Amino acid sequence: MGEAVIKAEPSALRVDLARTALIVIDMQRDFLEPGGFGAALGNDVSLLRSAIEPCRRVIAAARAGKLLVLHTREGHRPDMSDAPPAKVERAEPQLRIGARGPMGRILIRGEQGHDIIPELAPSGDEPVIDKPGKGAFYQTDLEAMLRNRGIVNLLVCGVTTEVCVHTTIREANDRGFRCIAVADACASYFPAFHKVALDMVKAQGGIFGWVAGSEDVCAAIAPS
Ligand code: TIU
């Protein structure tokens, strides 16, 4: 495994690959396909598809380099006992979390829409973290899983850039992890938010972390 230098902004970053993990945030049908949570919120879900191929390549490179790969899914228990009313109430009743849509109940664990898109299906031994919030550390065992494996660097891909990706990067940064947002492997329903969210990560000398392109990340982590 050894060390690698990732070309990134605001500066190149040297990482110990044995202590580096890839986390793929919420690449679920509910956000990327019509009829799910993203569409229920009024978004054009096709805007997220640009992240799929870069995610696929980064996942493949991480697997080839034997990095830990984790996936997250946003969603709630079928009885919705973990869904804050303040989150559920923010939509018309027929489009709310728990309402029935073409991919099953919106944002509910076990339903079709909650699944990760088939293009990026986790492999058998990759942890999948089910999270009730936007951040992947909130009410999950992610931090324990990373610390137990000695992980200190996180490559972060997924959707949406300014919501679950950004919240997770902020949570990880405060916990002492170095985060590298993989720019083209993230996407937003609002292209302007995608750009400014990445700008916010790398501003002020990397106030939340680093930003790199998927090609540079793949070149650094895949075995040569
Ligand atoms: N609405 C939106 O942009 N995102 C979410 O609700 N969740 C995630 O980002 N995963």
C-alpha cells in the first residue's frame, strides 16, 4: 500500500493509503432516479447522474488498491420512529418521507428507492452505513468503524455536494479526519451550490479539507 501524493487544492496531500478510506455518500435510487425523495423535493434528478461514472472509477481504483470502501444511505425505519417530525413535515403529505411512491415508501429502509443505484452496488464485504440524518457520523457507528481500522484520511464522493457530502465532511473535519472531496464524483441538484460547496471546503487554506479530481485520485490510489 504505502504512501501516495494526491494532487489537490489548496495543496497536494501526502497520505498513508493503509489509513485512507473511500466513503460514497447516498448514491441511492431515492436521490438519482425519478419518483424518489429527490424528485419529491422538486428537483431534476438527472443533474446527479454526472457523478456516477467518476464514482464508479474511484470505487474501482480503491478496490484495486485495497482501500477500505464504505457506502452510506440516508433513510428511516419503516415505523419512522427515527424520523424527526420537523424533517417529515416539510413536504406535501403525498410526497413526504414514508409516503408511497413508484419505488416504494420514500426514504424508508428496505424499500427499492432506498437502495444504492445498481451501477455502484457495494461489494459483499464493504460496510453500508444507514443514517437518519444528512451527516454520516450522526447517530451511526461510522466513527468507531474508522477509528478501529486506524483510518485518518477520507476520500468523499456522492450526493448531494452541499447537503450530505458537505455535512459529512464538516463532521469528519471536526473529528480530526483529513477529507478530500472528489469534485466530479459529487453532484448537486443546484450546479452553483456544487461549485460553491467545493470552494468552501478548500478556501482559507483548506478550512474543511481538500478538493481533487477523480482522475488524480485514481492515479494516486490505484496500484501502479
Ligand atoms: N436534498 C438534497 O440535496 N439532499 C438530501 O436530502 N440528502 C443528501 O444529500 N443525501
